Amino acid sequence: MSKVVCDLGVSVDGYVAGPDQSRENPLGEGGDRLHRWMFETPDENKAEIDEIVAAGAFVMGRNMFGPIRGEWDLDWRGWWGEEPPYHGPVFVLTHHPREPLPMKGGTTFTFVTDGIESALERAREAAGEGNVAIAGGASTVNQYLAAGLIDELRLHIAPVLLGAGERLFAGAPDLNLEQVSARSASLVTHIRYRIHA
Amino acid sequence: MSKVVCDLGVSVDGYVAGPDQSRENPLGEGGDRLHRWMFETPDENKAEIDEIVAAGAFVMGRNMFGPIRGEWDLDWRGWWGEEPPYHGPVFVLTHHPREPLPMKGGTTFTFVTDGIESALERAREAAGEGNVAIAGGASTVNQYLAAGLIDELRLHIAPVLLGAGERLFAGAPDLNLEQVSARSASLVTHIRYRIHA
């Protein structure tokens, strides 16, 4: 059955992004170190990467799509260049309407202004039999956790201390987590939790 | 060769103790949930528990030994009853001198007033060929991390969110961590890191 999943790269000290995030440095200082395992050791982590990419649809927060506050800068087409790595429908939470934005490689960004449940419903429809991935950032994940809408949480813990930045689970509710599995590779430990009501 | 190791139980959201620590509730609200794996599933986690207990000597901070501020209350003999689980020499960092306190089962608490390096040196001598364990709490661990004196860090991540409390690595320096292994059991994921200079 289709699930709502959430993959998060996190430092040993619990940050999903470093300090001083900016348009030039969207992951903050040192934040790129969280994702070295994907780029430097993809063969070691093929199962986890394949699973991330396999989601049928994605939901992300406004800041994950772009750094613009207020009205849209229509020249902004996301952080990922003309061919984003999603290759599927991506629903972006925002207060500011915008026409859907089709990109190369099958990614289409659709902007949803009526809340997290509506975005999830649209993503579920678009995903069909596939999973829906809550792609981030942390505040979007926390909203979905608080609403009890995530079935499975997959942490990818990098052997890195960031010391400051965006905290995982800041303000999240207590959760009934069942630990399903853990696996380590040279640059990451993957842990999978099922979330029970 | 003898190593300096540190085992820490931690929540998924990065706390080593819950909020509102007190004499009645030294681990803070919900903090006992971090250690369920040791008490409820010891067979599943025998290798890790044996390794913790096998240290030749221990170092701990003043607050881990007792809640008393200022001069010693000489009636205070630690949190653990008359037979503490250490079964070996334990060096307690403090500013207040006190005579050594021998307990049942081989534990002796020795109070060290001249700093973390002195405590470690005495623990190394006492441990002989065995490892020295920095037993906590978090601020003591952070002092040893900052001084570059810990060789191996072993996190025991419980599937629990505490939401507040004592943060792991608050104020710790950046560390050059090598991930050595990870293993999951039903109530915990164990991750081992080697710390390089």
C-alpha cells in the first residue's frame, strides 16, 4: 500500500542544515557534508538512494523550493537546475499562487496554497500506487509529524557535527516510533522507523 | 591498547536526559525511556552491555554522581544504592574534596579536584590494560571531547523523542568522526565512531 515517507539527512548532533543558510549556500555552513554519502559513495548506498528516488510524488516547503520571501520571483525555478532529481510531481507549500512549473526529466512543481492536508491529498492522487515523500525542510516535516500524517521516517545520520543550524524535530510532538532497521555504510548510518498512531 | 571510550544513550531528537531533572528524577521527564533497551532487552544487547561494563575505570561529572551543589552531603553515596553497577574505580570530577568512598561490589568513588586531565590520568593508571570510560553527563563528555581526549564514541539511539532536556554535544567542537559500525535491536540502534585527531 502507498505510504507517506520522509527521508532526512542529519548530523550526529541533530541538525538537518548548518548555520547561515543563504541563496548561495542553501544547506548552510557545512550542510553539504550531510549528503556526502549520496554523492561520494552511491554504490554503497544504492538501496537507500533508489528508495528515495522511487517515491511517486513529493511534498516540500516553500524554503526548500526557493529562498524568495513574499511574491514569487518567476525567474526562480528551484535550486536544482533545469533537470531536478525528482523526476515526478512535486507539490510546493506556499501562500503565494503560481502556475505549475514543468521541468526537464519529468519533474513538475505545483504550488499549493491551501495547506498541508490538501498538498498531501494531491500528492497521493499523483503518486497512485507509489509512496508520497515529504521532502523537507524541517519545519514542513514537523507540521506533517504533528498532524500524524507520516508513516515512516528514515534518518540518514552522517558522521559530522555541525554545532548549529536547523534542528531536526524542533517543536515536533512525541511520537510512537517503532525501530525497523539500521544499517551503516562508510559515510552514513541509515535508520528506519515506523510511526504508530 | 587501552582506549578512552564514551557510551551515551540518546533520543532520536538528540537528548541525553529529559527536562526537569531533579533528585527524584535524575534523568528528567521521560529520560528513563532512553535506557529501556538495557533493562527490557538485555539479551538482544548483550555485546554492547558487556562492553560498557568491561571498562577498567570510569570518570564522571559531579552532577552524574549526585545532585548536591556546594559542600558535600556526606550521606550522599550516589544514585545507585549500596552496590553500584560499575564494579571498579570511578573518578568523580568536583571542586570539593572528599575522602574516597568504597561501595559494595568493587566500586570505589574517588573525588578529583584538579581537573579533567588529572582525573583521566588516574583512571588510566587504575584501568591498566582496560579501557577508561567517560561515563557522563553531557557537559563532562563535552569537556573531554573539546580536549581531544576521547578515542571512541558509542551512541545508543533510542526510538524516543524527548522534545527538551540536556542536549548531546551542546557546545562540543567539530570532530573528525569515522563511522565504524551500526547495529539495530528492537529498542535501540548502536553506532560506533572512532574520533581522529
